[in-house]
Amino acid sequence: MADKGLINVRGMNCRPELDEKFNKWYNEVHIPMLIKNKAMKRASRYKRIGDDESYPKYLAVYEFESKEGFNAYNSGPELVEALEDLEATWKEEDTESVWRVQYEVIQTWEK
């Protein structure tokens, strides 16, 4: 059976007054630390549209070629370093990881 792609999705919030600082750090420090891992194909960030606070304000989607690649990333030094930097840079009350979940590709369509 061929490897299936996998996405790791993380929903995040931060205190509203820290939005600019948080996004600058996430885009210029956090993602570059994570994407050094050779198993990660792509990382994308999104901002929620609308005011429904039952969903996280920010979404990060990390794409991997396979479950094995994700597992290697998940125990790799890049993630350890990035999480240590997260804890060193932000106070617990400044940010909130709402959830983190993985999905395996069933099928892909392209035009």
C-alpha cells in the first residue's frame, strides 16, 4: 500500500493585545524552526473569519508525505526545540493551544 499523506492541524488563540507580536513570532520564528524537519512538506497558517469564539482564532496546517514522516517529526529535535522556544517566549496565559489533531488523506482531487 502506498503512503498516504497526513496533516497535523493545530488551533491556537492568543490574547488580543498580543496578536501582532504573536503572528510575527509564529511566522518568523516558530514555523521556520518546524519546517527544518525534512518530513514536513508544507506549513500554512490561517486566521478565522468572523467572531465565533467557539473556534480558535488561528489555525496552522502542517503537511507530511506519510504517517511515518509525521511520527519522525513528532519525536524529532525540531519539534522539541520549537516547543521549548514556545514555552520560553510566551507565558501560559498569553497563548492557548485549543487543539491539535492529525488526519490521513482519503482521496485528493485536483483541477
